[in-house]
Amino acid sequence: MAIDHLSRRAMLGALASLPALSGLGALAGTREEFNAGLSKNPHLLGLANAKMESFDSGMKKLRGHLPSGLEGVLWRNGPAEHERFGDRYTHWFDGDGMVQAYTLSGDRVTHRARILDTPKRRRETREGRRYIPAFGTAGSGPMSGPDDMNVANTSMLFHAGQLLALWEGGSALEVDPETLGAGKFKAWHPELSGLPFSAHPRVEKDGTLWNTGAIFFPQEALLIYRIHQNGTIVKANLLDVGPMGIVHDFVVTSRHIVVLLTPLVIDPDLWSDRDVSFLDAHVWRPAYGTRVLTIDKNQLEIVRRHELPPGFHFHHGNGWEEADGTIHLDVCQAPGPEFVTRDMREVMCGQLNFSSAHPRYSSIVLPPRSGAEINVLAPGPVEFPRIDSRRTGQRHRMVFALTGDEVDGKWPFNRVIRIDPELGETDGWTYPGHQIPEEHVFVPAGPAEGEGWLLGPYLDVRRKATGLNVFNARHVSAGPLWEGILPYFIPLGLHGTFAAL
Ligand SMILES: [Fe+2]
């Protein structure tokens, strides 16, 4: 394994140079504000605290039959402890992670959920207070590295027989697949210990895994990982990319890794302010445009650069490339970052506004030499895109995602859709108004793209319970083949992954 370009010393500096942060002023009153908002708008239940640290139950069938052959586990992750010791976080992405396992076997679905007891959470438990800084909430140090604030709350990865809880800013956390208990932080190599391993790795059909990690100190640098199907690291490289902020997702093609750097970048002066959270240390610099980095998969070096108009991209669908080197990718693009920097704060304070311009599903074309273009594919807001993962890095015609009616004051996503990246929306099913759909994960059955099922968890705010729908992925508009409900609710989660039994 080789770590190239920037020195090990620079990477150690990334850990040692994190400033100690302090200041809890921004937290005052938000718990009361949230409860007042929840009493008026039941859709805010998704941002309430989990009622317990662990849950175990069977699912009660509401309708239909589980398809024969659908056997396995859907692991999901998301922030679930939004409040501890009376303090409420001020951003949706801050709370301690809760991992869930929906186990589908025979004609039954069982559910297990556990709060991940990370080193950060154990420190706060010992001290009896919530004080460590989070993604969008300022706090106090001292901090020896990113994992001191790692809440492991964003996604799950099952690779080479190992289950990992992922967060964007630090290491992956090992999780016991049976008990869902938290283990130790994963070190892919001693020299990579404690460095960020982001929450949206791309795994190709042969099991090769690619990932990024955004490092901000002592300077911005993008870490690229190539991991073998057997779970060992093949190569890593640290790239000097200039001004950089959140790098949440990326795509791979047959020959390249493609990363979009949005104009939302860290301002080092703001980050040194003791009362500013990591998110609030970002500034919007539209003059930077959107810088597109194309990285060679063998060398892990930047080989092409393109520029697009300024936009904010959180989640990507997939990428692929033609024989002449033309690269295609599809992404959720908003004109600015406000749905993350403002809307997802307001919901934590009991305000369900979602008044920002939401992401539109968009197609990007990068010709081999110069020029680049982006076009909107679907008219409404689109988020949580997932593909048939067997098509990772190859031309695809199916993306499964959430959309909605975009009514002010309502949760923006109430419909699951299938998008053809060349035609737009081609199929969909609308949830009842008292249900909030979460990310829907594709599970393959037959050999063709999209031949399989969609597993769709949802929050029923009327029942105050979490449910699960199973769709035929090629006939989403026919509605669920099977639907089950839990006797409790889990706060709205973020991402998940499925593994066959
Ligand atoms: Fe994400």
C-alpha cells in the first residue's frame, strides 16, 4: 500500500491541528422550541429523540406477501439522539447514530435498533453533559482528532464480511452484525488511522471499493481510497485540491473517480472562532464555480479538470464513460446550500419551513477535453438517489429516489420514483399524507438492471410508528407488495445497505 503525494506528516497535522472549540450559547431554548413546533406539526416527529437506546420487535404485517427469495438484512443508520442531558443539537445531522437491522426471513420481518455507543458518547455519558462539538452545533474540546466528535450516524457499509457505520468526518466504526454493538474505529492501514472515510463509498460489481475523505487542516486535501474486494487497502493518495468544503458524495466510471467541489468552502478564520460549528465555518463563494475533478483510478491522480456554474450537490446517482472518454454522471443539484445550512437547522428548532430551493435531479456531461454541461432531468425536488449497485460505474437507466409536491411548510418528500437518466421520471408511487418515506434501497433478484425489489422504510406520524414497504422495483406505481409496521418509531434516518442472508 502506498500513500502518495502529501506526506504522512501532513496527515498527522490534520489530526493535531484541530482547534479546541468551546461555546454552548447557540443551544439555549431549542428543546422547548422544538416541542412547541412538534405540538403544531406532527411531521416533526421524525426529528424527535428515539424513546429508548435499543429496540427489538417483530413487524406486524399490514398487507400483502413477502416475495419469495427476498431474504437478508437491511441495515440503516441515522441520527437518533437529538437531545442528551437536556441539550438539543441544532442540526439534523448532529445526533448520535442509531443502527437498525430489518431482517427478512421466510414470511417474517424482525427489527433491531441500537444507539452506537461511540467514544464521543461515552465521554459525554461519563461527564453527564452533552458538550462535544458536532457537524452543525458548536461545542467544547479539547479535540485530539476528528474521531473525538465521531457520531457514526450517516450510513452503513457491509464489505468483505465486515459491517461498518459511516460518518463523513472521521473513521468508519466497526459494528457487530448480530448485536449491533459498537466496536473500534476501522484503520485501513496504520498510516490512515483516524483519517476521514466518507459515508458514500462506491463498490463496483467485483467488490472493489472506492472512497474519499475530506481533510481540512493544516490545509485542505482530499484523501482517495482504493480497497480490494477482500477488504485490504490497495492504494491511497492525498490530493491538494485548493479551497474545499463538505465533500459528501462522488461517482466512479470504468476508468475514473469524479468529484464535484462546490463553492461552499471552509473559511479558516471562521473555523478558528471558538463559537462556530464546522458547518458554520463554511462560506458560499459562487465565484469559484463548481470545480470538477477527474481522477485516474490507477494512479489516484487528477487527470482532468472541468468547471460548471456554481451549484450545491449533496448526493449523486451514478457515473459512466464512453469509449472516447466522455463522462456522464447524475446528481441532485440545488442552486445553493440553504437546504442543508438553513432548512435542516430550522426543523431541529420546531420550524418545518423547507423554504429553500430544493435539489433537482440533473445530468452532467464532461467531454474528454474541455467544456461541461448540466441539465435538469426531473422538475420536482429529488433526494436520496439509489441505483442497482451492480451498475456502479457503468451506463445505467434506473435511479430510485424521493420527490415531493414542494408545498411550503410540509416535508418535501412524499413520493418514491424511478428516474431514467436519459428520459426523466418513468414510474412512481405517492405515500399517504401522514407518512414520510425514507431512502428506498434496491435489492437485486434477476440479472437485468432494476430486476428486484425496493425496500422503503417510512415514518407514520399518525401511528407514531415506523413502517416498511416492499415494492417490485420495476412496478413501483403498483404500490407495495408487502407492508409492515413496528410498535414504535425510529427518528428519520439517512442511509442504509442490504445484504442477502
Ligand atoms: Fe448522504
